[in-house]
Amino acid sequence: MATATKSKSREKQQTKKRPVEEIRIGRVRAAIWENETENGTFYNVTLSRLYKDGNGWKDSSSFGRDDLPLVAKVCDQVHTWIFEQSAEKSEGNRQAEDRQPGDDAPY
């Protein structure tokens, strides 16, 4: 039984979804996650602060006072990125809907 649990855990790790975008300024990082639904694409964001623990790097979701300006800048860039994605998809859909037969004719 323990072997089955370990193999399921390993499968989950191998099929883990990656963020569609990561934005980082200094120690503050935002991961942008894409969610496809029946109603369209939605984005969620996770924020983390990187810190060094011994010889390795770890992350935390806790921010100090001096981290907050970087959090604000990263969030602004994330907001811009998400709106650009939405605009690109809207423009692509609009162009596809506006296309008429013969639109590619050279005259």
C-alpha cells in the first residue's frame, strides 16, 4: 500500500503544472498560473520571497516592510502581463470573427 502511495505522489510531481510566467525583482517573485475553464482563461498569482538558508535557497510567503515596495512593483508588472494576455486573446478572437470569405484576396 505504501508503494502505491509513493508512486501516485511521484506521478503528481512529474505532471505538476508549471507557471505560464514568472516575474522577479530582487528577492520577490510572482508565479502566474493559467486556468482554462468553460468561461475562458483565468490567471492566479502566487507571491514569494526568496531567502538563503545555509547553502540553499528557500522561499516564503511572508514579507517584511522593506520587501513591500518590491511586492508592489512585481504586482504591477503581473497585472500588466495578465492584461496584455487578455488583450492578445481578445484581438485574436475579434480578427477571427471579422474575417470574411475572400478577405485574403489581393484586390
